[in-house]
Amino acid sequence: MLNVTGELSGDSWGIFTFLCAALCNLPALPALNCSEELGAGQSIQQTYDLTRYLEHQLRTLAGTYLNYLGPPFNEPDFNPPRLARAERVPSATVDLDLWRGLTDNARLAANYRAYSRLLCYLRVLDGQVGTAELRHRLAHFCASLQGLVLSIGGVMSSLGYPLPAGPAGPPAPPGAHAAPNDFLKKMDDFWLLKELQTWLWRSAKDFNRLKKKVPPAVVTLRLEARGF
């Protein structure tokens, strides 16, 4: 307590001295230890944002590439059946109820494997196009898609899930399954872009749901006392 002259009384001085000594002798404590939920939430949000960016990027790329392929591939109502040879490209046409019934780990692993494989096909495509502008756009998209693969891997690691071993059955080298004619080659390219579009659309929904489960603002304080 302060006396009328503004000085500490004897009792107050003793309490103050005791508190200073206690503070000086406290064990070293980490001020804040964030739980893994914070890192996971941020990683999921970044992956969601990247997926939406790739959706936008693909719309521009697909329009340019389909114009490069020419009619009928660049016609809005062109919707050919999926050929047996197109089955090499990972398909996103899975029943939605079945897909949502999978665990988060299973969906993330499927996304990781699919984009790894789609990226391999896109890189082959990049080496076959005939215009410098289209090659530049494809290379930029491939770099962004590579970032998505790494980002999905980061989400899995932050949630404690093991990374998949890799794409199930990597694509054959260029020319190993070459289309017998130019039309079928263009059909392969058409289906690659179509499946990419569907995967990105579904992945955006996956990460939007996942980020609601692991909000980025969640912080858990954990004090690790030593010596108590």
C-alpha cells in the first residue's frame, strides 16, 4: 500500500519483493505453443485458394487449347463419349455419395495421386503443342498444378496422414500408346482437360468442407512446465 507521501509501506514492500523473487525463479516456459490445428487450417485454406485459382486458370487455358484443336472440339455442345483409351486418365466421375462417404484421408490421397498423374500427362502435352504462346500457358499451368500437389501433401502431413506412394501406374512414355490418328489424339487431349476441370471442381468442394472442420483461427495453448 502507498502511504500519504507516495512511498511503499513496509508490508507492501515485502509483498513486492516476494513477487519479484518468485518471477525471477519461475522455470522457463514457452509463451505459446500452437497446436497442429493452426498449421493444418492455414494449409487447407491455402490449398483451397490454389484450387480455385487453378479452376480460373484452366478455363482460360482450355478455351485457348480447344481453339487450337479446332472443330468440333471447340464447339460448346461437343460432348463425346469417353473412349476406352481415355481410361488411362484418372476419372473424377465417381458417385458423389460414395465420394463423400470416404474418409478425409482417402479423399486427400485420391486427390494427391490423381493430380500427380494428370500433371505427368500435361507435361507430355506441353511438349507436343505447336505454338509458343500455348506452350507458355501450359508450362505456367503445370507449375501451378505442381504447387497443388505439394500443397495437398502439406495438408496430409499437417493432419498426420501418410503421403501416398505415388500415382498408381505412372503414364507410359510418349509414343507408347500413341493415338492411331490425329482425331483420336485430339480426343485424348479433350478428355484430359475435361477430367482436370471436374477434379478441380470437386477438390474445391472437398477443401471447402475440410477447412470448416479445421478452422484456421483455432489455437490451443499448451504450457510445458519444467520443475513443478
